Amino acid sequence: MMQDSVVREYKYWNDIAKTVGYKKHISDKHTSDSECVDSIYSHISRAKRVIELGCGIGRLTIPLAKIMDKAKFTGIDISDEMLNKANNSLQASNLNNVRFQQNNGRDIVYPRSTCDAIYSMTTFQHIPEAGVRHYIKQAARALRVGGIFRFQFAKGLDKIGFSQTYTLKEMSEWLEEAGFMVVEAETGLIEDVWIWITAKRLSESRKNNGQN
């Protein structure tokens, strides 16, 4: 099932990246990039090694890397077409603290327990439960103890295609199982139906999650 989902996600985002109006699928027209950057920056500002999960065209990666110019950023995404656009923007920015990397839609390829912060926005609301839970476990693997996971999801019970919603209760349980403590949960930041989570990695996961 997960593999079928990944194939659909890859095709969906690659097809969007090829359209003239791809930006409207990445962010709402009434939501500014600066608002999104602000919702993340204060939570990861001290990090030296940062991963963006689902970086797309790099619209958050690049401005955050400009602000945090002493940090090393890795942006990962399933879509090579999106990453082509991200790399074009990166070349124009002259930044040397960012790299973009294609992943398989579920794994975070990064040395174990070496990342200081991982953030994600408008990613989990498009991914089914199995994928979200796997990414949480992958984030726990990549983050050092004390590392921060800052992300957003859409609250609700609906799960239709690329519109996936979750409850704070289930998201908190998945984080706890993976060895995170929820430090903060904010409702209504930027969008009324969004919940922003700040979680800290405390330990190895309580359950065997298949991490190496």
C-alpha cells in the first residue's frame, strides 16, 4: 500500500512541477512566504544542521538558509522536477550552505543522530498515515537527542486522496512512540485548520521501528 502511495505522490508532484501555475499548488495566494519562514525560524534558529522534509522548490529552504547562514541545510523531496526548480533558485542565490536531495518518498537519508532540527510544512497533509508515521520514525533516527522537529499538519478526520487530516491526539501518540516529547502545539497559525507541532527528541523510540 505504501509503495502505491509513493508512486502516486511522485507522479502527482512531478506533473504539477511541469505546469505553468505550479506555485498555486505549493502555497495559498493569501499566505506569504515570510509568514511561513517566521513560523519555523524561531524554533530552529540555534540549529547547525537542518533538514527540510518535503522542500519542493526550496521556497522555505533558501530564505531560512540566508538567515541562518552558519547552518547547513539539506532539503529533501520526492519530486525531481521540483528539485530542478529548487536547484535553479539555489544557483541564483549564491548560497553555499544548502543542498537538495531526492528521496524515495518515505526515508530521510542522513547520518543517525547528527541533525539538530527537522522542519516540514504542507507535507503531512498530503501523505497517508503509514507514510506520516514512517517519517516521524525517520526524523527520530536522524535527529540527535535534544533535536527539534517542527512541522504542520491539517486537523480533522477526513482522508481523501491527497487531502489527509489527523488529530492532535494521534499525532502526539506517534511522536511519543518514536521517542519525542511534544513541547508545543499551536492551532490556527497561518491557517485555521492547521496545527503546528514542536517536538523534542528525548531518546530512542519505545518500540522497534526498524531503524538502522
